[in-house]
Amino acid sequence: MKEIVCKLLVIGAGPGGYICAIRAGQLGVDTVIVEAVKAGGTCLNIGCIPSKALIHAAEEFEKVSHMAGAKSPLGISVEGPKLDLTKTVAWKDGIVGRLNSGVLGLLRKAKVKIVHGRATFRDGKTVEVETETGTQVIRAETVVIATGSEPVELPSLPFGGPVISSTEALSLKAVPQKLVVVGGGYIGLELGIAFAKMGSAVTVVEATPQLLPQYDAELVKPVVKRLGELGVRVVTGAKARGLSGETLLIETTEGEERLAADKILVTVGRKPRTEGWGLDELDLDRAGKFLRIDERCRTSMRGVHAIGDITGEPMLAHRAMAQGEMVAEIVAGKKRTWDKRCIPAVCFTDPEIVTAGFSPDEARAQGFEIRVGQFPFNANGRAMTTLSEDGFVRVVARADTNLILGIQAVGAGVSELSSTFALAIEMGARLEDVAATIHAHPTRSEGFQEAALKALGHALHI
Ligand code: FAD
């Protein structure tokens, strides 16, 4: 049995783990990273990147299809657009492959030792890895658990046959004629909209009364409108009960219904990957199903940190990366704590939704007196010239000091505003700072400036 002794062992090479290992390597920490499947983790291989590739392809196809038969007000007409999903998936796989090699290259450049195989804990500082060449034992002074999350399976609809998770949805060989999406959160809607644009007849079944229940209704409204335009049927307040022959049985507020479907995409959440690899035996403190961590991402065991999805919400790649970078610096002896004011979140639906900091309701619940400014994109020149006037930017600020507490937006392309919003909150910007910043014209970002002006009582374009 081969044995490696190192200063830092990172388990899992998703965005949390690989960033942690790269930064530790850059700082001269003797680092080993173990990965069971593929470097880049969920995000790069079966999450953020492939889903955004598919969403883009679907958008392009829908744009062209919309122009077919001279329906486009732009005066463009095309004939008979076709989509070959196998080629789309191959293109997506090519991007994933390039990024995957890039991550491996960056790890090597930072002198991180990469071990391929599944790690199993022997004790808090030792793991065993079954590699292609035999069992490898790795002992470390500090361990970082970065094993991420996996899709939740419904007992009534186990994965297999027509029932698929987001992973299989990203590599289908053909566009399903009838697709039912069970779970109207961001993953289900992003993929559901993409398949609707590619030609599937899509039904979304959501248990709560509203799609995207984590957002306020005003933000979700433009997405619901677009779903209607795309012919997506939405059944809220409904639960999937299981397969009945060739159909999916759902229970709605009006009784039972059977839905015909070629594929049933179940996106009802993700759970931390804690089982089956000796983690349970370490008996680390939990926060629900997730590992409990402090502001330095330390678990309840000395020298064992945890980062990313395994530590809970928000389960987002950029949070995992920020935690990974911080932990690497702590291991290298730097003084760091988690004092982020905000983690922006983007929902890549059509239109997109961005949130950073508090919504009006959240700010009020925190006890703040607030002022709110909202600017609609139908008063924005750039939005008009790109045929995408739905949505708005909303700024929430303290009523006494005008300190910005939160920013939300829904609209085409607003994902690119997410970092501007986060920067404003991180830098402690006030409404006056945003109002006084000259925003380039014509851009959608002017909506942010106008929303701040509106909150101050003197918007210029509404
Ligand atoms: P993961 O990325 O899950 O990586 C964990 C790694 O650990 C995996 O590679 C796994 O193989 C490995 N591993 C597990 N157990 C072991 C073991 N015992 N030994 C060795 N290796 C092990 N987030 C965003 O911010 N933006 C998005 O647009 C976005 N879109 C998404 C779309 C989809 C369809 C999905 C499913 C997720 C999306 N996410 C998005 C979420 C994002 O992918 C996760 O938040 C992120 O990947 C979490 O990173 P992580 O490092 O914690 O874990």
C-alpha cells in the first residue's frame, strides 16, 4: 500500500476544492487533491457550464425559429431552422473538456499532487483512495472536505428509465417531445425553458403555490409571462405521485391528473454528499444534513475544514470558490475570516433574475426602515433596441443613511450586472454613489442608476 504524507489534503476537485488547492499550492503549501470523477466537479462537468451552454444553444435556436416565416419585427426571415441535439451536446462536451484540462493544468502549475479515485476516511486526518494502480493512503495535517452535493431523488420517482436528473438532461440524444419537469426551482426552470425553446412540450409541476419560491412574486412575474409565450404549462400546488404506466400521476388542488411524458426531469433540490465514504463515522457536527462550519470554515474537528455545497446554502459555485480561497490562505498562515456582505445569485431563466443582498421584505424583517427605487426596462433604450423590455432593476436602501442593502433585477442579460450589484454592496455604496456614477449609454446598467435616482426621488427617465 502506497502512502503520501502532506500538509493539506483537499477531498473533491469541484470549484471549492480546486480553488482551495490551487491557492494553497501558490502559497507554497504541500497539497494533495483527490477527485473521484472529474476535476471541476458538478459545476464544470454537470452543472453551471454545461447548462449554460445548452441554454445558449436553445436561445439561439429559438431566436432563429422566431424569425422563420418572417415573424421577426427586425425584418429578418429564415427558412426551416433545425436543431441536431447530438451536435449541440458534442459542442457542450468540448467546452467542458477544455475547461477540465484547464483546471488540471492550473493544479499542476501550482504543484498540487492530483490523486484520481474515491477517498474514504480512516480517521479525521487519513484517507484511503482506490486508484487504478492500487490503494493509496494519504495522511495530512489539515483536511478540507469539498465533496459537494448530488440531486435529491423522490422515493415515488426513482431515477432510471424516463425519470432523469439534471445530469442526464444535459446529455440527451434527442429533444423529448413531451417533457415534464418536477420541481420549479432554478435548475428545473433553466432546463425546462431551454427544452421548450428546442421544441419540447414542457409542463412544470411545482409543489408550492409559486414557481421559484425563493424569490418574491414581482421578480418571478416576467419569467411566468415568458413561460406562457413559450407554451410551457405550469401546475403549481401539485405533487408528483409516481409513474402509472406510461404517464406521470400528479395530485393537484383539483384532484389527480395523468401527464404523458417521454422524459420526467426531477429537480427537487440537492443534498450534501456525506454518505458512503466514512464521513459519518467522524461524527462531525451537522446543521441539518449539512456540515456545520464557523466563519473560518472549520468543522467541529480540529484541522478539518469544509467548503462548498456540503456546508449548505446558498449552494453556488462562486460561494464554494470564495470559501476555498479563504481556507487555503488560513492553512498558509494568513488571518482570514468569512465576512462577505453578500453573495450574488443568478437564475439563468428567460428573462434572467439577479439578487444581491436583501429584498425589501428581508430588509424590513431585519428591522430596517427602507426606501426602494425601481426602474422598468421598458423605459430603457438598450432594452428596446434588443427587443427585451420586460423586467426591472430594484434598489433597496436604508431610509436614514441611503446605504444600499440589496439590489434585484429581472430582465434579459442581467446576469452580467450581478457583480456590479455585489460590488456596490461590498463597498458600502449609498444611493448617491450609484446615482453619481456615470453609466455608459445605451446600456441596461443605466437601469441601476435610474433605480437609485428613483429611490432618491428624482429619476430622470420615468
Ligand atoms: P462539487 O462541484 O459538487 O464538487 C465536488 C467534487 O467532489 C465532485 O467532483 C465529486 O466527484 C468529488 N467527490 C465527492 N466525493 C468524493 C470522495 N469521497 N472522494 C473524492 N472525490 C469526491 N452554481 C452557480 O453558482 N451558478 C450556476 O449557474 C449553477 N448552475 C447549476 C446548474 C446545475 C444543473 C447544477 C446541478 C448545479 C448548478 N450550480 C450552479 C451549483 C454548483 O454546481 C455548485 O454549487 C458547485 O458545483 C459546488 O461546488 P463544490 O466544490 O462544493 O462541489
